[in-house]
Amino acid sequence: MKNDKPGLAVNIGGIHMKNPVTTASGTFGFGPEYAPYVDLNTLGAIVVKGVTLLPRQGNPTPRLAETPAGILNSIGLQNPGVERFITEALPFLADYQLPVLVNIAGETITEYAKMAERLSQAPGIAGLEVNISCPNVNKGGMLFGSDPVTAGEVTKAVKESTHLPIIVKLSPNVTSILEIAEKVALARADALSMINTLSGMAIDIKTKSPVLGNILGGLSGPAIKPVALRAIWQVYREIKLPIIGMGGITTATDAIEFILAGATAVAIGTANFRNPRATIETLAGIEDYLVENNIADINQLVGLAHQSTKQ
């Protein structure tokens, strides 16, 4: 076994990935930003930054704030809109041999459905990652992902509007992430992506004001890793859907922990800002671990930690 190359291919809801490493939406741009540092063909997939139906300018600055073991971001989904994404950004990725997953966000269920339908007509898209951490303007700004019913409604609408596999991205800012996962699974999601950022803020004691222009932001990075692992552990035990795990992964050791907890694939996010080669270095470390431990296939590790406990 020592001289054999271990199997790295995984399947996420019908999306074949040659290895389990992808990118977390919002941390890898649309691809060209990291192409000088990473051969995109080495990745299992790419998840591009969030796209909305119409262009968005995003939130007021400052938009980023460093925190202990992480960062707060309040970008506000700045993007050129779905039409310009299809005509200007998507063609670049056509030159690469990897699945392209598009993160979609909307303020109404109708917007999500329109996005799904439009992207289904575009060439070269392997699946949709549905960001339900967005305000539902029809319900007073309540986040879609904070209520099981609305989470299920969005999932159902997207599923009915596309032939593409859909991966629903779950928010940790809820009372029970398992309850949300159950509802989107019943609505026929093909996979789950978890977790999104934790809500947080920072205050500048010199100015005595919030640091971020939007006051609140999303916390990501190593600080949230224990929360992400716990969420994946809980959901894997109850929901029979593949999971893309994320939240503070910076090394292969982190990634393997997520896989042992129940993730089939992993997404590298904040680590890309510090080390633009974090994705491929993590992948190399995963392969080394498999070889060193005589593990023939990465899928043998998925959820394996659950066998060590009955809790």
C-alpha cells in the first residue's frame, strides 16, 4: 500500500470531484484571482463568490476586521449580478477541468428560483450552492436560514427550478442547525454545505464606535472550527446527505478532522487570505496522511470518528 496512490475521488450529491478539496464561497473570487498561485485543475471543485440576480455594491466600508484567530467580514455580497457573471466571469473557468459550483443568494424565494433557472441555462456549471443566510424581505428581513419552514421553501423552489444538483449552505446562527438540515433534506436538497460564518462584531475603543461599516459581520477562521465540527457531527448522525465541511480549516489535520466528523469534502476559506496555496497544500497533506496510515480511499474516513463513541 505504501507505494500505491490512495483514492481521493468523492461524490457530492451527484457532483464528481477528483479529490475532496474545494474553496469556500467569497474567499476565492471567481477563479482568476488565485490562478497565478494555484493550478485550478488540482482542486476537487471551485465554489465561486456569491452571485445575486441583480448587481450589488455591497456594504459600506470598513468591511474587514481582524480578530483573534479569525476575521470579521461584512462584504455585503458585492457582485456584478448573474448576467455579467455568466458572460464575463464564467468563460474563464471553461478552460479548466473541474466542477464549477455557483453560490446564489436572494432576498425573496422568487429571486432564488430565477437565479437557479438562469444558471441552469449557462454552460459549464456543475451545481448550485444555495446561501440561505440572506434576509427574506417578504418576512421583515428574517434570514431564510434561521427558520426551518423558510429554509425548506427556498430549497424546494430552487430544486424545482433547476436540473443541477443543489447544495444548501447552512447557517450556525440558529437554535438548532439539525432542524434546519432536516427541512432542507425533506425539500430534496442533494447535499449540505456547513457552516457559514458566525454573527459577530468588533468595537474600536479609540473611536468608541463599531469597527465595521455595517456594524455586524460574519466571523470566520480557526476561531469557529470547534463550532463547525460540532455542527457537522450532529447533522451527519441524523441526515443522510453528503456534507461539504468548512469553518476554520487551515491544514490537512483540520481537514481530516472534518472528514472524520462526517464531511465528504472540505472547503478552504479564510486560510486563502493568509496563504493563497492553502488549498493544494491541504490536499497534499491529506494524501500523505492516507499513505502513511495505509488507507486506500478517502471515503473510508468519512464519519469514522462516530464508530468510537455511542454518544
